[in-house]
Amino acid sequence: MRKGVKATVIGSVFAVMVGGAGYGAYNVVSALGGSSGVGGSSGSEAVKTGPPSASEVKETTAKFFAAWEKGQAVTAASYTNNDAAADAVLESYSGAAHITGVKITPGAATGTGGATVPFTVKATVSYDGKSKPLSYGSRLTVVRGKTTRRALVDWQPTVVHPELKTGDTLVTGESASPAIEAVDRNGAVLTKERYPSLGPILDELRAKYGDKAGGTPGIELSIKHQAEDSAETTLVTLEKGRAGKLRTTLSAPAQAAAEKAVTKYTESSVVALEPSTGQVLAVANNRVDGFNAAFLGKLAPGSTMKIISAATLIDNDITSMSGAAPCPATATWHSQTFHNLAGLAPDEGATLADSFARSCNTAFVKFADSVKVDSLTKEAEDRFGLGRDNWKTGIPSFDGSVPASGGPDTAANLIGQGQVQLSPLNMASVTATAKTGTFRQPVLVAQSLDDRQLATAKGLSASTSAQLRAMMNRTATSGTAAGIMSGLGGTIGAKTGSAEVDGQSKSNSWFAGYRNDVAAAAMTQDGGHGIDAAGPIVRAVLAASG
């Protein structure tokens, strides 16, 4: 985070964010064939095939490390399979980042054929007469060049530092934003050491509100990320500035519970908020990629979407909680056949409350011919405040997407599949709106801090809200969520969900629930049914906060 420092973009590559199994995935188009480079083999040598031998791995890594240590970027890059991208990173390492005195110690080779080599780096960061040591570990893999057939380092930005991604820059200098001391609603200090999930969130808050919090800038080595709206990540502080205090809406006890809960399930995210105010109480992620999926995730929400779908049916006078909503074994819409979860018995005499509590897919699919193509979209936007790209929570967030989709997607959207995309933040807000009848845009810092315009929506009628609360309470006490919510006192309600994803062995697990004045929603990728992973996470947060 610095001012007036020229940085070199990592990698001469074209990177595009794509959907799929992970939020942080990239499609990268680059020259992967390697180059003749320094130290290449002569044309008279036999062409080698197959994985690199142990001796080739040792020789290549030794030459790569030696050149890196000496600051010889071009030479080091020639021992990789993408010398242009590697050269840009290695040049910036000793240039804009001001890193010197590099000493690399390799560990024992691992992996298939011993081609992966872990190593440690010790160096010094110096700027304007100030210095600090830098120490970290990383790893590289040696592969056979596709065109040169040489043993080459398989280039990834993480080779140089484990937190680097394609398009990032390493820079050292005066921070662009002063440091902050973030505190919760009661004044408890929030740090990424105590609450690891808050690391990237505190970076975002610092980038946006550091100047307003009254602090002074320091001198730091940081990662400047490619995305313009992404906060920088501080790696080393050479000289501390004065931190300004920034009060958030978070609750330290709720945050602690959320942090602990997500650690039990990989690729999990959860958000808890206060329905009466819209203030975010906790946000936590347990992800390998470090992505804030709790706020920025874009995934089909599965049957938790039936909260909005039920509201759509009620508000359009199609049915009511006590009205008919038969649950057949299958339902077909536009030649696509929909099924229920295994073991769910058909019930042709079911009411909407019955089908909601049992999470019957076919009951909702059957209403596809009763709703208009845009009925669900209008309900999501006008009543629940979703999909208008106007939420201003205090940090970057996704507002949800419920497009007006025709064909089979009209039915699929009703059960949270099709084209619908939501985040745990969105679903926590939906749960809060269902409970109170009023849409209150979620916030992480007070609106008064920067006078930003918050999103608004009509909310729900008293009748619709009461029916949703009754159905969610039934789900929590005798429906699909009963096992998870059992034992929680107070006013409770919930909805389970699972969303099928192409290429995954299991569904994504979703769960939304409320207890008194706390609403929470969680998602676990490849987590199975709603009660398998997301449910226990939400329960833990509600138990600590309700």
C-alpha cells in the first residue's frame, strides 16, 4: 500500500476470472513452451522425454535459486517454462520491492518422481534507510518443457511468494492508506491474528477508511492485487504509522464462533447479521484461496431460495402457506424432469407449508406454469433488495443475481438452481427480511462514517412475513432443519438447501436460519446436504449470538 512507487505487473499473461469449482480460479493464457534460455542444452544432445530425473530436478533448481539469489532475473527466468512472466516477477522482486540479500535453502524433494521442491527464503527489505528481515517458505515443481524438452521450473507466481497471484505486484514504500485499529461494536480490538478470516476484510476497510480513521501512513512491503477494487496485502512493516481507530458493526463473540465453526469444514463461508438493523455481526471464511466468498461468492443457493420463491407465490396470490402445493415424485417443465431428494415420499395433498418444511422440489417446480418469467426476479429485487448492484456494505460485496430466465430455468430458479446466484451475505439478508418483513441493507461500518447511500426495497407485507416466519419455524422445529436447530431457545426459523454443481461429487451445502435478533447463512462447497456442513456452522453462530 504505497504512494508514488512504480510497480511491475507479475507475469506477461492474460488472466480472466471464471466460474467453476473455486471462486479464485483463473484462466491463464501464456507462453508455456519455455525458451532456449541461458544454460540450455545443445542441439546435438538426445531429446529427453518423460518426467525429469532426480539429477535434472536438482540441477535445475540449483541454477534457478543461484540466479535468483544474485538478482539475475533474466537468467533465473530462463530456467522456467514461462520466462517472460517469471522475468517480470523477479525483476520487480529486487526493483520495486527493494528486496536484497536473498538466501534460498531447498528442502527434500517430494511428489511423483521427486519433482516438487520445498524451500525457504530469507532476505532483507530496505527502503529510505529502513530495513526489516523477510522470511517465508514456498515450493516449486520441475517439469519437462513442452517444446524444449528441458527440465524447467513450472512457473507460478507462488514460486516467488506463496501469496502472489497472477497480475499482482510487489512494492515497498509509503502506504497509500494509514493503518487502522478495527474494533467491534463494543470496542474490542479485532486483529487478523486472533480472527484469521478478517485478514482480507481488514485490508479492505483500511484501504477505504484509513484516511478517515485519523491515522498516519507507514512504510511497508505489500502485494498490490490486480483487481482495482481489491485492497493491498501487507507482508512486512518497515516503519509503523499511527493507526486510526475504526469501529465496525461486528461482534467479537459472534466472530469467534464463526471462525471456529468454519474451520471444521473446508471451503466454507458464513455471515451473521442483526435483522433489526442490518448490521453484520460476523463474517468468516475457510478457503484455500483466501477469497471472501461470504460477501463475494456467486453460487446457486439450492433450496434456501424457496424462502423467496414462497414469498413470490404468496405475493402473487398463487397460493398461501395453507394453500395447495402438491408434492409428486417428479415434475417436468420444458422437457426437463425434476426430482426430490432420495427418500422423500410424495404427498399429493400437501400444503405450501408442508412442502416448504420437507423441502419438496417438485411442489415448487409445479408452480412454474403459474408464475411469469420475471415474477421471481421482481420479488427478489423489489421485496428483498437483491440484484440491483447497489449495496454499499463498507467493503466490496455481491448483491445477488436472480435473472428472468425462461425455459427450464423458470422452474430451476424456483428451487435455487438454474441461473440464480447468491452469497451467504445475500441469504443472511433474505432470512432477516423474512423474519422482520423489512429489508435493511447489510452494513459492516456505520453509514454515518462516509454518508454513503444505502440500498432500499419495499420489503414484505405483514401477512407474507408472518407466513414465512411460520413456515421457517415449522422447518426448524419439525422439518428438514429440526435436527440442527434442536435445543436452541427463543424465536427460531430455518431453511435447508443443497445445490448440485457439474463436476462435483457432492452438492454444495446451504443453510439459513434465525434465532431472536440474529440471522445467519452458510455455504460449504462440495459439502453435501444442508444439514451436513452449512447447518452445523449456522447453529454454532446462532448458539453463541442468539
